[in-house]
Amino acid sequence: MTRRMIKNTLLIHAALTSLILISSTGLVEAEADLTGLWTFRCEQDQISGDPLPLEEYTVALFQAGSALSGACTGDIPNPWNGMVTGQFEEGGLDMEILLVQHPLTVARMIGVSNDSGDLLGTFVCSDETGSGWMGRFSASLTSPNTSLYKPALAEPFTFVPTVSGGISDFEEETMALAVEEAPKKREVQVISYTRDTIYARSVM
């Protein structure tokens, strides 16, 4: 076998190895899917409210391409349900959670997927009263079967606007009709003349 043939054989082997590695990487990326039932745990570093509603909660995630959607539920301080939206792309997670409760609470989770398939990252959370939390989170897949998700038996959420004052504040004020005053009587002097009336004449 000539040196040129050996060189060509080595080049072919190198090309095949590269193709196998590229194909394997593509398969791994294609298989990255967060669809399933997850358990999230949060540890707070900074706090301006108590307690943290996201201390531990369950998320049913659905992934379509890089888009995430789903539902979540927890029981601190009271049973609550929430909605999830976000993205998972190239191993990076960017997810937002809306807790449908009183007070309304919003959280953002940013993290990555590690070699074990768990999610790790940081979160920031606040509610409509001004309470806020920051810290770290971790999440592990409980089951790939999202049908096992059970929402909390929370009280129905209804939005009731706060209104100051009573119902009378909104009642139309009935205005009394103005009473037209009768025109005041005017004294009128009537002077009448007859043929016997004597007119004064100037004396020349």
C-alpha cells in the first residue's frame, strides 16, 4: 500500500468520525425536551416578604420547539395554581410564572440543564403588594407523564376592584326642578282723559 493510499484512508476515517460526532450531537440536541412533570425548589438569598410562595411547587411543562408552556401548583402559604410560559434553547432556560392568587405574584426563572438533566439557576419574584424574593432554584423531572398533574383545590380567583365609599357615591343625584317664581306685581298708574278734561295752557 502506497503512502498516498494510506493518507487517503486516514482522511476517510477522519471524515467518517467527524460525521458520526456531528450526528450524535444533533441527536442529543433533538432529544432535549422538558415535557413532563417537574418538582421545583427555591432557596431565597434576599427577601422583602414572607413567606416565599415558590419554596416548593410542581410544574407540568409542555415543550414545542423551543417554546415552553404549562401549569404549576403549590401550597405555601395557601394552595395556589399558576401558569407557565418560557423558552428552552441550547440548554438554557428562561421561564416566567404567574401565580393566580391574592395577591398576584410573578416570578422569572433563568437557568441551565446540567449533565444529569436537572435544571439549575436563579429566580426573582414579586407580588402586587411590593413583597419580593431573590435566590436560587433547582428542578428535577418527576415523571414524563403530564397527565399525573393535579391542580390545587384553591378558592376560585375573582378580581374585585377596591372602591372607596358606598353605593350612594354612584347614585345619580336627583335635582329638584327649579320653581318658577311668579312675576312681581308692578304698580301701574292709569290716566284717562275725557272731553271735559281741562288742559293747562301757558299764558302768553
